[in-house]
Amino acid sequence: MRGKVSEAFPDSDKKMVDGMLLLIVEKVVAEIESGGFSKVGGSSAAAAPPPSPSSEFSDDLWATIWEVSNTVLKDMDKERKKEKMKVYVQSPEVMEMCRFAGEIGIRGDLLRELRFTWAREKMEEAEFNESLEQMRDLDTSIRDSETVADEEGEDVSVVDSDEAQPRSISLPKRKGKFKYKIYGLELSDPKWGEVADKIHEAEEEADWREAKPVTGKCKLVMEKLESLEEKDDPSGLIAEWVELLEPQRVDWIALLDQLREANTSAYLKVTPLAYTLL
């Protein structure tokens, strides 16, 4: 606001500009207290301002007040959402999804982006549910007031059912199309139908043989893999395991499943090696 006033009155010093701002603020506060500024914030800052509610505000001055007020309200709303996002980022559901993502190898910037995406979805879902609750409370209060009015014997005009205008309670509008997401995957995309068909075809053609039994020296190698430290390299043990067992695809899958249960660190190290040797 100071910049707008200084631009309009370039010859005025700081003291004069401060006096103008104080006068404007006093008038704005007086209008707010009298309810004259009820429309401020009701439209976006880009929309044209409505006519000035007071004769003391010229069209140019009112347009400036409107723009500044909407900018401030927009910044306040951003700060409110930012504080609200902090709560959902630390929510148990989001943390559980992040833990799952970490287990399957998602790290760094991608994990951080997914975390904020999941938190934003949880926040939007909560806001939508809150709006539903508000609509339900409004409907309940209207029904209660109508019941009280009937009990007190107030005259209620009866209108023919064909001419009656039913009171409609509409659900809050959602933006865009309905989306179905699981762990950040957009399952409403048509491509997932093709993926499901390919999985079904692969299952029909898959070799469902059981994994080979792990015994003797091979079992000892497995035990060493399960007890690997985070700093250890599993390449030598994997090479020995391959030489002893001569594994098929089903044996690799069994190995990874067993490591995932016994030693997550070893599982994350062996997985890339397994996919290169499959």
C-alpha cells in the first residue's frame, strides 16, 4: 500500500505518506466495523473490484485497497495451508507410506516429493470431509428450527406439492475428475488396464515350479547372506550361491523374499544383483 501511495504522490515525503496511510487505515477499519467491506476476499485478486462502498474512497483508491486486501488474504491462506501441511507430513499414514516406499528402494528427492504429495492428498481429503460435516450440521440446524417452529404453533403456509420448491442441500464441488491413487500411483489412468491385462497373460504363461530346497553348503551361504552387515559386499556370496544352486527365476524370488524378512539391508544390496543375473 505504501508503494502505491508513494507512486501516486511522488513529491510527498515519508511523514506525509505515513499520514495518508494512517488516514486510509482509519477509514478502512471504520468501514469494516460497519460491515461495509463484507465482500473483500470474496473474489480473487485478479477479479475487478466491486463499486466503492463509501463515498470517501475514490474508484482508484478503492481498487488499490481491494487489491492489497486480497493479496494479504491470499498470503494468510498460504501460511495457514503451510502450517496445516506440516501436520499431515508427520501423520502416521504418510509416515507408513514413506516407510513402504523406502523398503522398495525409493530414496532422495523422489521420496520427498511423494511424501508431500501424500500429505497434500490427506489434507484435501480432510478438508472435503470437514465441508461435508458443515453441510450436515447446517441441514440438521435447519430441520431443528423447522421442528421448533411447528411445535410452537407458528403459521406455516401449505403449498401444493406440484408448486413447492424443495430445499436443496448440495455437496461441495470437487475440482477435476475423481482420482484413485495407491502409494502415489494414478490408478484411474487407462494405462493401468493394459498393465492388468499383461499381468494376467503373464500369470497364465508363468512357470509355477517350486523353488529348489536349500541344503548343505548352499544353506550355509544363505545364513551368511542373512547375517551380512551394512558395510559388507554380497557379490562373492551371491556368486557362490549361484554356483552351488544353479538357480532359476523362482529360486531368485525365494532368495529375495527370505532376505527381505531376515535382513532388509542385505535385501536392498542383493536385489540389484539379482535383476542383473536373472
